[in-house]
Amino acid sequence: MRRPPSLRPVSDSEGTGTDVTAEEDVPPDYPGARPPDRLRTVDSGGIAIQVHEWGEEAAPPILLTHGGFDFARTFSVFAPLLAAGGLRAVAWDQRGHGDSQHAPLYSWDADVRDAVAVLDSIGSDPIPVLGHSKGGNLMLQLADACPHRVSYLVNFDGLPGNWAAPDVSDHERSRMREEEIRNWLDRRRRAADASRRPGTLSELARRRADMNPRLSFEWLRYLAGVGARRDPDGWRWKIDPTLRMGGFGPWRPDWALHRLSALGMPLLGIVGLQAEQMGMGVTPESIAAYLPPAARLVAFEDTGHFLHIEQPERAAALVLEALT
Amino acid sequence: MSGPTMLRHVRVELALHHLRDGDGHPLLLLHGLGERSPSSVPSWASAWAGPVHALDFTGHGQSTVPAGGGYTAEALMGDADAALAHLGPATILGRGLGAYIALLTAGARPDLVRGAVLADGPGLAGGGSSPGSPYVIRLDPATPSPPDPFVMAELSRDVRPPDYAVAFVFQAVNRSELADPIVVSATTRPDWLRAVVESPGVRRMSTAEGLALYAGTGA
């Protein structure tokens, strides 16, 4: 994942500028967004994972996995469209995100394990799984490790790309990595007392616009209403304050590319062609050689990374067409 | 000796054992995978003149066994960094998994690590140079007790690419005040360690010789 821009201070001139304190305390609605029909938690090795479901409980299920620093309710418009199309959409909050428990430890493998715990709570038959961004990569690893659990893989702008930043010199890359590691350790030294900055819903929405520059203020303010909690001193995003973007580790993009080539189940991939900071920078041309035989790749021209939020109807129609 | 000092690392309490007083800068012992800190200074470190401390990694010894796993070598590097935050500049002697963590820490905190000795011990190899066949580890320890089954499973499978390890050697060599900030005494050489041994600034010698090399490097 690329690093997002640093979180700059929010000036009062940004956003609507019409904050009214009383209104600020009421989580707003958003056209087409609907709370889940059912909420439940799943235990994954002692970590409570929050599950949000839309649609009839007896309908064919599909697992929805959000991206990094997102949460299940980012599917609040998209999932009801799948439900309307006859599916049971089961979304889950990754550990430390949304309403899932803040964990002592975080890792890619632990996220995949939590996903299997959620799958187990649905049944033992293979089902379609969908992931956006980091969630897409997680579901790719899940499909590779547990092919008996996945009947269809849907990937929203989360296909592995080449993130090696070839335009950066070795010297510069090494300096960036040194800084990244030092900052990571420095932050962990302070993290025991970390908490997120409080604010009004509009302030939280404006801060999030740094990560989601293409999404409307109204959507981001809606997200704040479901992704933040009301503390006495203001609203705070629920995500674990010890989590941070970026990172380093013994990881190579080509490992995930080889996972992709190995898949035996059908794959529907949708990429947004408008490059943005949180995106993976994957194009149909860059990924074509790695797609498994039973793959369909669709590109949304005028759409960014959060394609299920920018174009929920179009994305849902493609998924329903593929699965039903 | 009184009980360990408990150090906070995000949501984990780490046990740092003070094994012995001494004159000079401290020696920090990092145990191998599944081990715990020794209760007294081991014979192979007995020549060290300074104080000797030993850290129980997350999920080991008297440190927290957290719920739900999620172990990474980088998180354990954070454990070692928590000990350095408490001790100040120290020489590190790591066994097995602790040797790998000692290397990462030496690269990440070249100003605080006065030499790292990488010794044989459990968990030296990890999961090899590239990912093996995929597998999702499912464990449900009813009453987790150290060593955490998750740490045994996850840090015997974590990938340790040679160039990743060498990047930490470069950082240590480029920014440490020591000419040779890494000593390898381990005779077992998984791919990552073979690449480390062949890097400039890395010496091959016995553990005792390595400790002697770093004994006079205090501030």
C-alpha cells in the first residue's frame, strides 16, 4: 500500500462551513445507504470480529471484505444493492477496524484467519468472496490458501501491482526505509497512550477527504457517523489508534501476482482507471499476463479507487450478473 | 533476584529480567523461538563485565500471551526496542529467532545497538526466503500459556528474504559508530544468514569473541 499524504491540519475554510453544533451530533443519512439487517460477532482466537449482514438470511451468501483503514459500513450503499439482487451480503470489520475488537497484534495472516472464522460462521460450503483494495489482496490470499472455501473471487481495485517505485534510486529508497522503520518504532514507543483526535462529524469528514479525495463530503460525513463514536469531547474514528498506514516488511508484489496466476475459481476484477493515492496503480495491461484462465477484468474509466462507492449500481450489477 | 521489570509495548507487557549488575554498558539477551529468558547469566555470556538483562518476547516467558495471534518479526523488533528504550545503548546477543530480531534491531536503531551477536538457537530459519504453500493457521487455545501456540506457528513460517535481512545490515553498517556492528557466531546458516555473513561489516567469530569485541564499545 502506498503511503497516504500526511494528515494536514484542517482549516475552517474547508468543507461547507455551516456547522451547527446540534446538527453535528446527529449522524446523517445518505441516499441509498441502509444500516445492516443483522449484526453479530464472531470469535477469532479470542478477538471479537463484528459482522454486518444485508439481505435474507436464507439467500446465497457473499463475503465482503473492506480495505485498509475502511470498515464494513463503507459497503452501506453497495451491499443493499446486492441484497436487493437476491444475495445475503456478509461484511466484516477487520480486527482494529470499525466495531471489531482492537487487538494486541496485527498481521496480514491474522486478517486472513479472521476472515476464515467469519466464513465458518456462515457455513462450510464454498461461497463467493469479494474484497476491495487491501481486502482484495486478503481475499486473494484466502482463495489461494483455502480454495475449498471460495467459489468465486471478486476483486475491486485490489489486484496486486508492482509497487517497487522504480523511479526511486536505491540510495533514496534505503533512506526512505530507514526513516519509515525509525518512525514506526518511535510511534510504537508512544502508542500505549494513543487516541484519535476528536472533532465534529464535519471535521472528521474533512480529514478523511485526504484519503478519499474523489468522494463527496456528504458521503464522508455519513461515513463519520457510522465509523466514529461520540466521546464527551467529540467524535473519534473507531479504528485502533495504534494502527498506521504504510509500513515495511519482507513482502514482494510478485508473490501476490503468482497467487493470482494459481487461482482455480472464476475471478471478476474491476479496476478504477483514475489514479489516486490509495489506489494500487493496476491497469488491465499491467495485470493481463498474471490473470488465471477463468478471469474477467473490467475497467471503469472515470472512476477512482473506491469504485463501489463512486459507481455502486454498476459494480453491483456486474457482481450479480456474474453470480446469479 | 527480584522479579522482572514489566515494560509496556503497545498492548503487551514485556518482562525484562535483570540477571546481573556490572560495570560498563549493558548486554541484552534475546531468547530463541519458544524459549524464555534464562534465570541466571549463561556461561557463554559470563565474561561480560557490564550488567546483563534478558527480555521475554511477546507470548513467551513472563510476558503477555495476547489473544488471536498476529505475530511478526517486526513486532518483536518493537519488543527489543522497548527494552532499549528502558536500558539505553546496549550490546545485543540473540539466539535463533532472537538473532534475527537482533539484526533487525541493529539496523533500525544503529545509535542504540552497540553490536549484535547472532547465535544459533530455535527459530533461526523462519519460513525460508519466499512464501511456502499457503495455509491458514487456526488455533483456539482455551487457556493460552507461554509459549503462545500462535507465536510458534507464525514465527516458524514467516518469510525472511536474504535481501531484506541485508538491508538491515547496510543500515547498521552505514549508521553505527562501530566498524563491524554485526557478529555471526551461528553455525547454522539459513539463506538470510548466509547473505548477512557475506555482507561488509559482518564478522564471523565465536559468541565469546563477539562479546569481547563489543565489550569496550560503551559510550
